[in-house]
Amino acid sequence: MKDLDRHDLTDDPGSNFNQDIHSKVIRAGKRTYFFDVKRTRSNELYLIITESKKRFESDGNFFYEKHKIFLYQEDFLNFSTTLQEMKDYIAENQVPMLDNAVTDAGDETGA
């Protein structure tokens, strides 16, 4: 399966399918989050959330590890409701951390 670049277009140059309609980028430490609104072939808008992390191989070369979530309009309400519930839970239950104790919890390499 071919990994498409964010800016690749379909075979039909006149098609709006898979083109970015609206995009935002959030840089968060070692991670970058991309929020891209795209259009399906049936002309419906959907959201792709991509987490990108720069990783290094043992030879020093780097690559970007990417994880994507595709959200369609029929799932927006349930997704946003659950996201807010999880944010509220964390806000109520997070034990305060000292500044020097903060770590990148999702970073297996420790780099």
C-alpha cells in the first residue's frame, strides 16, 4: 500500500477529492498535530487528525512516525462528547507534577 503525501492529488486534476479544504497545525514539543478537512468522493467533508513524531534510526537517519484518525460527520458529536469527558476526568484526577518530573509519556525511545 502506497503512503500518500499530504499534498498528493487524485488521478483527476479537476477533482476536489482528497484535497485539503481547511488545515491547522499544532506543534507540541516532540509532536506535531495536523488537522485537515477533506472531501469524500460523494462530496461530504471529513476530518483527519494526524500525529507526527520525528524518530531516529540507529544510523542517525530520521523518519516521521505518523498516526491518523479519520472522523466523519456522523461521529463528531460522540467523539467530541467523549473527548470532553476524558479532558474533565484528567483535570479532576491528575496528580500535580513537578516541572522537572514531566516526561514525554508516549516516547518509547526516551530521546
